[in-house]
Amino acid sequence: MKYFVVSDLHGFFFEFNTALLNAGFDIENPEHKLIVCGDLMDRGQEAVLMQQYIMQLISKDKVILIRGNHEDLVLELLANYEKWIDYGIEYTHHFSNRTFDTLLQLTGCDYWTATTQTKAFARACYNTPFIKTIIPKMVDYVETEHYVFVHGWIPCNTTKKFEGDIHKFDPNWRTAAQSQWEEARWLNGMDCAVKDNVVLPNKTIICGHWHCSYGHEKYDANPTKGNYNPFRARGIIAIDACTALSRKVNCIVIEE
């Protein structure tokens, strides 16, 4: 099987589709499958196109979806929607992260409708394919013979320090509680792998969540700024291209 792996698409369908075409992905090829390492939506303006394409892939059994922190955020928003609206949605992280904007796109609602007809808007959100079908298809991780695919990183034993968190390998990461996976989706995999040495023996973890330029600037032998190409080090391939800024999506091809 040939796996085409992307992450952190954030509603930028054009850049996503371009990356797939350049990598040679063929939706009709039985040996091709897409893996998305989380964060399908938020920030971009092509949420509807993204939703339509992912649904097409699901119908053909051509995609494996990993859950990202932005999928958690949209469910957090909807779970207490009236509270967030009463607070003033424009003053919350759901507004600055563009999660609210994604829901406006997917439902076709305007700001006035969403903030005044709250129950109707929430029902419309829950009936979108993104909430009703796509997110429930998502898993915490996928493991093959040589790779593990996650969003941020695998669950770790974390020690809080004033100068920064220290992460240690948890041998029971596969059976971690859901709350631990939710925390792991926010981890910086490059720090976990390079600084804290949380890696898997004989396997490489492929992750997103944190933009690749961070690793290139902090950990490369010859540090570079603004390098959004995949970051590779022992035990890790990080692929988040910070598409909102770089206007590109990294797509790596894995044969297993």
C-alpha cells in the first residue's frame, strides 16, 4: 500500500489538492490511501470543498483520519455553544482560531443568525457531514509496521517545570485514556523527540500540529528560518507546513 500523508490542512483545499496532485495521488488506484494527521478545518475559506472531498474519500474507503486538537475545539464550542455566545464569541479563542468561522461556512449561516438563533444554528452544525460523519471516523493514532501516525505526539508522562515541560516515554501510550490523548494532541512532537528523546524503538512517528519551521530553526545543524519543508530527525517526521502562512501543504509518500 502507498500512503499519502498530510496534516493541518485547516480548510485550505486548493493547497491540499495541489499537494496531492503533485505527489501523484489517484483516488481510483486501489494501492493509494490518504492519511490526514488532524486539523482538517479552521483558518481557511474552503471548508465546504474540504468537507465534500473528505466525504468522497470516506465513501471510497480511501482515507484514514487522525483526530487533531482543532476537531476537539469545534466539539468544545458546540457542547456549550450558548455559553460561548453569551460570553461574546468574538472575544474567545473559538473566534481567533477561526473555529466559529468554519461553522459559518459549513452551515451557510451568517453572523447574525448564528448569534441570535443559537439553538437552530447549533442544530445546523450538528447536521453537517463534518460533525455528523467525519469527526466520528477519526482515531487517536494509526500504526503500521514501521510508522505511527498521530497529530501532536503520543501520550507522555509529563513533568511540569518552570523552564518548560519535560516529557518522558510512557510504555502504555497505546492504551492511554482519552484525556491523555487530548493532551497529546497539543504536544510539540519535535521537542518531545529531539529534546526529551520520547521516540519509539524501530519506528518513526509522523506528526503535525506544530509548524516544521520550528524544528528547522531550533534543531537543524545549520538553522534556517522560514523552512516549512518536513522536519526529520531520529524517530520523527513532522509535516505541518503552517499553510496559512506558507500557502503550501506537505505531502509525504510512505510505502508499507
